[in-house]
Amino acid sequence: MNAYIAIHCKVEPVQPFSEILIAQLAEIGFEMFEEKEDGFDGFIRKENFNESLLETIEFLQPNEFCTAHWQLEEVESQNWNEEWEKNYPPIRVKNIYVRAPFHPDASDNDLEIIIQPKMAFGTGHHATTAMMMELMLETNIADKNVLDMGCGSGILAILASKLGCTSATGIDNDPNCVLNSIENLENNKIRNVEVLQGDASSLKDLKFEIILANINRNILLDDIASYNNALSDGGQLLVSGFLTEDVDRIKQSFGKYGLKLSRMKQNQNWVAMHFFKSHSGK
């Protein structure tokens, strides 16, 4: 059986720093998290673990904002689906009901999304995913072609399809996310979404009317030129995965490409933003 490294972390105050740490650990390869009242446990395959990368995560070190007590443990592979069944409740975002296959069906008035909880980020439980879904409900997606960049579980591409998009493309650099997205497309009987393994370089010669990117600040800033090139004039860019202190930098960087902020959401310390691309944008 595959061995995993677990990090057991107690955080004070728990929010928003537990969510911030989970997002940062995901960036260095941690694949699954179990949130607890006083913090969380995170898991990474032993062969993918580089302990020195933990030193790059500010809030795991002594700092003035929070206190994190953590320890590492080697564990054998578990039945992750069984673990998720014990710890993974269904959620609701407005009229969207996100559930796992083992949860009860949605009511007739709900827009249902079925996500098989594995190690792909994007079950809807994180504030950034929920805010992206809210922005999508407020955006006219019908009859548009959509890109879900860093698609994770495919949840946003699935929602785009259920909101009436003509077609959607999900791209992720993690092969496990690609496989999980494809499985979730099948679970939701989605036929107009394609999933590709790749990164921003995969966008060459592609055009989209709406781009969704729930990633993180550094990738958004590094790849904004590629997103802009792939976004049609008059198109819309919905982004999240960053904190309130990043807002001005995101606005300034995106503004250089003629991307104008339309609206913004905040949940705890996380932010989601909706931009329009002007027809004169370069």
C-alpha cells in the first residue's frame, strides 16, 4: 500500500488561518484535508513530500498573526472514500446543492452537482469555490464558451454546463484532477465539457468568452497575459484563490490588459473578483 505523510495542525485562531494554510499546503502537493474544530489534518504521498518546503509557509512558522502547532506522521493508505463519507457533508450555495454520490438527492427546485470527493481541490466547501459559484450565478453564462482553468474536481465547469454554456474546457496540470473531473462529468451526465491536462501554455490559439480561474495569487499574476490572450474582447474573467491584501495588486496587474473590475465578493479573508475585458483591451 502507498504510504502518506500526514501533517496534524492545530491553529489559533482557527479561521481564517486554517483555510489559508490548507490552500498553501495544497500548493506544495498536499492532496487531501480533513478539517477539525481546532485545525486540520493534511495528507501527501510520501514520494511527493519535501519537508523543506514547509519552511516556505509563513503561518507554520512563528508569526504575529496566528499560532500553529503541527507534527508529521507517516501513515498507510486509507480508504479515502470511507473517510470522506464520515467527514464530508453536502453543501448549498444559493440554489446549488453539491453532494457526493452517497448523499440524498437534491429537491426538485435545486440545481444539483454530484462530486465524488477524492484528492482534487474543489468540493465547494472552500470559501473561494463557493464565491466563484455565486459569481457564476450572477453572470450570463448561457450560450457562451467557457474555460475552467485549474479545474480540480471540475465543479465549476459542471456548473457552467448546467447554467447553459455552449461548451466548456477544463484544464489542470495534475493528472489526478483530470481523472477526477472526467469521473464527475460522467456522474453529472455532462456531455459538452472537455478536460485537458496542461497549464497556461495550453491556451495558445484558444478563445473563450468566459474564463474561470480559482487558483492562487502567484499563478494568476504569472499567467494573466495568457488568460487575456485567450479571452475574447468583451469577455468576462472570474477569479479567486487569493486574500484581501492581494486585491490591489490583482486589480493593477489585470488593469494593464484592459480588464475592468465589475464586482467583488469577500468571505472571511478570501476574495473573488469579476472582470470585463474592454473591446479596446490589448
